[in-house]
Amino acid sequence: MIIGVPKEIKGQEYRVALLPSAAYQLIKRGHQVVVEKNAGAGPGYPDADYSQAGATMVSDHTTVFEKADMIVKVKEPQPSEYPLLRPGQILSRISTSPPAAH
């Protein structure tokens, strides 16, 4: 499976959905990982860390969506990303909702 990691485009969102160490583990298990350049810069993971893990770096946001079977994001897709998603493509996002109050 090809797993894509686009840079988050929602305002004030600097996290990345997949760390270089996780990319390494996925690649080690036979997957391919495509990461948009500077996707990890906000939390302090330079492109070189992803490259060293074996990920393919791409410079274009659209290319990540075109190449990937699965997209991993921190936040929900933004309206400009809707047309980039395609039928059958898996979207996984990190839930950041606080736990329910009792």
C-alpha cells in the first residue's frame, strides 16, 4: 500500500500525522510512504529524517493524493482537498476530540 502524508493546510495546525519512525516501520513492512516536503517541519521533523526512513519526498500537495492509496492527516480534509480525494482511497485522520465528560 502507498501511504501519503500531506502537509496540514488548516490554519494554526503544525502537527504531522506520521512521524519518521512510523514511516520507517511501515516501509520495513513492505509499504511505500510518500511525504509532502516540509510536512514534518512544524513539529521539528526535517525532510531528511523522512528520507532516511525510506520515504519518498514530493514537493506538491496534489501529488501526495494522486500517488497514495491511503492518506493520513491530523485534521479533517479542507475544502480545497475535497477534489483531491478519490473513490476507494482510504482517509485516516487523528482524532483530537477531548474525552467525553461524565
